[in-house]
Amino acid sequence: MTIDTAGLDLLFREARTHNKWSDRPVSDETLQELYDLLKFGPTSANSSPARFVFVRSKEGKEKLAPALSSGNMEKTMTAPVTVIVAYDPKFHEKLPKLFPHNPDAASWFTSNDALAATTAFRNGTLQGAYLIIAARALGLDTGAMSGFDNAKVDAAFFADNGWRSNFLVNLGYGDPSGVFNRSPRLDFHEAAILA
């Protein structure tokens, strides 16, 4: 089974990063559907370390604002939803549920802090990418970004659970006037090697 040309256009070729947003809200049901799609993307040992905070209330945006760079302020404050894509450094505590065919899997990470940190960050980042693709598949527009103070986000949102922020994704229904022309991409021979 393959995705047709229209599907590939939707997910990749015609998709753009959005910087301006319509005021159309994103429903709870759509956010649930989004998560229920992205959770099926593969991760190492099904570790699923990503955690997501869907910031959309006025209070939530005000809590996030002090951590934003000036260039990201307006587009984030006007986006219907800003997703904090984070990861749980203690993701291995969920492995008995997520990787039940190996009851000792958590010990791979509890005995190796460097492996746990790398696994959490790498696989949490993958899950953030799945979020972007799933959002596009559901007809949402996205605007992923760095340009914020991780320590401030972590202090404001994760003081109680120890999660760590990775990147932000503005989410909603984009205003096409805020889309730039597509920037160039590297050609195959510049970015890939056949070995």
C-alpha cells in the first residue's frame, strides 16, 4: 500500500511552516486524534519517551511567553495551540507496559545514564516529527521552532515531573499570508551516499 500523490503533497511537497494563524480553534477531539496517530510511530524498544503539553489557554500562553525569543513571540501567542514537545528522562519506568516481552528492558537504561539520555532525546525528537506529519494528515498546519529558553519552559511547566523541553510546534489552521516561499533543499547527491 502506498500514499497517492495528493497525500504526499499534503504531508511533504506542498506543506509549509506557518507563521500566521486563523482564529479557528483546534478541538479537544482533534488533539486526541492527533496523539492517537503519532503514538504509533516507531521508537527504540517502543520507549515512547516524548511528552506533549498542548498550550492553548490564555494563562498557558502567558506562562510560556517569558521563555520565547522576540522573533517567536507574536506567532506563538496567536497560534491556537502551541505544543511543547518534551521528553521524560525516566521514560524507562513505562517499559514494563510498553515493552512487555522483555521484563528486564528498564535495566538497560537504569544502569546506563548516557544511554538513557540519548534514547530519551533521540526518540522524543522522532515523536515530535511524527506529531508534525500526523497534524498535516489531519488538515492542521504547523510551525516548528527552537528560539526559546528551555530552562524557563522546564521551570514553568515541568518542575513537578522532571520532563525536559525539546522544541515547540505551533499548531492550528494557518493564514497563507504568513507562509514564505519554499527555501531550497539539498539534492540527493549533496545529502546522501549510496554505499
